[in-house]
Amino acid sequence: MTSPLTTPASEGRWTPRLWGTLLVLCAAMFLDALDVSMVGVALPSIGADLGLSTSTLQWIVSGYILGYGGLLLLGGRAADLLGRRQVFLVALAVFAIASLLGGLVDSGPLLIASRFVKGLSAAFTAPAGLSIITTTFAEGPLRNRALSIYTTCGATGYSMGLVFSGLLTEASWRYTMLLPAPVALVALVVGLKLLPRTEREKNSGGYDIPGAVLGTASMLLLVFTVVQAAEVGWGSARTILSFLAVAALLTAFVAVERRSPSPLIRLGVLRSGPQVRAQLGALTFLGSYIGFQFLVTLYMQQLLGWSALHTALAFLPAGALVALSATKVGTVIDRFGTPRLIVLGFALMVVGYLLFLRIDLDPVYASVILPTMLLVGAAFALTFPSLNVQATNGVDEHEQGMVSGLLNTSVQVGGALFLAVVTAVLTANAPQDPAASRQEILDGYLPGLVVVTGIAVAGLLISLTGLRVRRPRQPSVVVAKSTSQEEPDRVAVRD
């Protein structure tokens, strides 16, 4: 399956058509990430307007994560089997329609339903878009550059979501729901003209329907369980039984995949140390950041009394730093390799979180909050692209969608899991007295920040295992089928 755009990319010449294709894919990635974070600032306004309780408001966020995280494995394999271009464009159209409906509904259940559909469509656009890039750009510096631009658009979406939400919520929360619709429609129209047509994978082994059902069911139940655990209790019978059901479904899924002639996930890909570290890195990196963003938003708005716009502007330096680095990170990856950059990014994030523990009831932004925002922005700029490069390098072309779906699943499950953990810690340490002092409320936030920092430390320790003594470089070309083994230590290209 060779894209018509592969030749100019492999020769190092980026044509206007190639740039246009990359921008379409970046727009979808930006919107996917934007929707995860943008709704957070608008939740108080949504609750007041629609009369929703706090537990119901949680599902406006969780509904999107549920659809996104639950169907990513299926979305990644569908891109390989049904055609990346077709899957991407259809899902992008559904995303635009769901965005429009989300801004027009007047009830909580309908809003949650629209968010679930948006998450479902993103579960297909994300792996399809990433695999279009990895099959269009030759592995090495050219792909690293493309992936650095693509993934920093996603990181910018996470970071800038609060900024856009703060600005739009000043007028109406509905604008935060409607904003993605016109952008998605423009990307759809341009994508119809520019995205390369590719052949569907020749698949004589069938479509692994049992694996698709079991994989999707297990991911949906896992995300649902961790989201609900914060409300019903981690030790409740319901939560324990749900986790046991997830374990049973995953066990059955693995058994099916081991025997399927055309598996949803080829389990051999997880024998690669760099691949496993990329997946665990994505799980902990995004999980810690989403938990941090949630806590900081509550701290600024509920405790400090900042407006939505003020809160958004506080996050602006992090997002701006990520955006400005988009075209440069690929060169840095070529020079230093993904393992070193991932370690450095996690280290910067840990330091940033530790510095934020200095917060008080009257913080000086420039000396207390700004350093953390800059460090977190630098961490995103270095780590997020590096994780994507490390996960997709050395993977056979027809499995790029599968690996892309697996990586995005790690991102979403990490976000849902650790957000639920942070929420549970926050709830357990919140003062029970309605007349509690501001200092007591602040003290209740600190354990959550410690947990967020601990998650980042875990990611740092995992990434450190990828640093080894550098061996002399061999003038050889990495064969794509080597994904089931440890990749050679060619630091300039991969782990």
C-alpha cells in the first residue's frame, strides 16, 4: 500500500500537496485533543444552565473519553482493513455533526450522548490519521519531522483547550461545543481533495470479529469502571466485579488474538521493549497531565476565584511553548534519539509538579505558577512526539493503524484511569465541613498533586530503562518485520 505522496516525501521534497495533507491530519488531531480539555472550564456554566449535578457533569467529560478510549483498538484495525482515507473522512464527518448537535441540545443526557459520539468518531480519526502519516513519510528524519509537527498539534490542543474554552465561555458554553464543527468541515472538504487513496489490506484471514467484540467490550468496560469508581468507591462490590469482568474479557481477548489468522492486535509487537516503553510512557505521561490540569483548574477557579478567561491565560505559556516547538522537535529527535528525550521530558514534568506544590492562597504567578507551566510545556514538546515516533518506528506498513490505535488507547485509558484516581484522592481529602476555611480546602488539593507527581515519577523510572550504553552505529536498514524483537540501538532514529 504505497501512497502517491510517498515518493516526494522519501526524497526530502515536501510539495504543497504534501503539506496540505499533513495540515488536514493535524487539524483532526488538534480537534481530538482540544475536545478532551476544552470542556473542563465550561463545566460550571453548563451545570448552571442545564441544571446538572456534579456527578452528571463528570459524564460530559467521561462520555467523550469512554467512546474514544473504548473503540480505539477497533478504529486502528479498521483503518488498516477498510482503508485509512475512507475511515478518516467518514469519522471526521461524524465528528463535525456531533459537534454541531452538542452545541444545540438543551438537556444533559443529549449533551452526554453527543460527547460519546464525538469520542467514538475520534477513535477512528486518530489512528487513521497517524497511520496515513507513517505510511506516507519514510522512516527516519522525514517521518520524525512529520510526526513532531503532528503530535505537537495534539499536545497544543490539550494545552490550548483551556485557553479557547476560557475565551468562549465568557460568551456562552455552547460556543465551546460548536467550535470544532466548522474546523472539522473545512478539514473534511480539503481532505476529500488531498488525502491519498490507498488500497485496502488484502486480508485472507477474515476480520477477527470475536477479537473486535472482545477488545471493544473490554476497553469500554475498563474506561467505564475507572470513571465510575470515583463515585461508587474503589472498594465497592460493583467496582471489584467490574474489574474482574474486565480481566475475564481481556483474557478471552488474548486467547482469541493468539489463534486468529488476522488478529486485531498482533501480540508479538509487544515483545519489543521500545514499544512497551512507548505505551507505558503514553499511559503515565498523559494520565499525570490530565489529572494535573483538572486539579489546577479547580484550584484557580474555586479557591482563588479566577474567571474562566483568567484560568485559560494562566495555561497559555505551556500551550504557546508547545506550538512554537512544532517544527523543531523532529530535528532534536534525529540528533538525540527518542529514549533520551522521553527521559528528559518526564524529568522536566516531575520538577514542574514539585514546584507547583509551593502554591498558597495568594500565589505570585510569575514565581509560583509560571515556572511549572513552562516546564510542563517543554515536557510536552519533547515527550509527546518522541513517544509517537518510538511507537511507530520499525512497524510494518499494514500494521501502522493497529499500533496507532494501541498508542492512542494508552493515552485515553491513562487519562481516564489516573483522572479517576486523582478525583478519588481529592474527594477523600476534601473537608467535610461546608464552612471549612480556604486553607483547609487548599490542604485537600495537595495530596492530589502528590499523586500526580508520583504518576510522572513512575513514567520517568520506566523511561530510564530505555537508556543503554550506546553501541557503534551499523550501516544497516531496519527491517519493518523486526517489531517482535528489540530494535537496534540507533539513537538518532529510535530506541
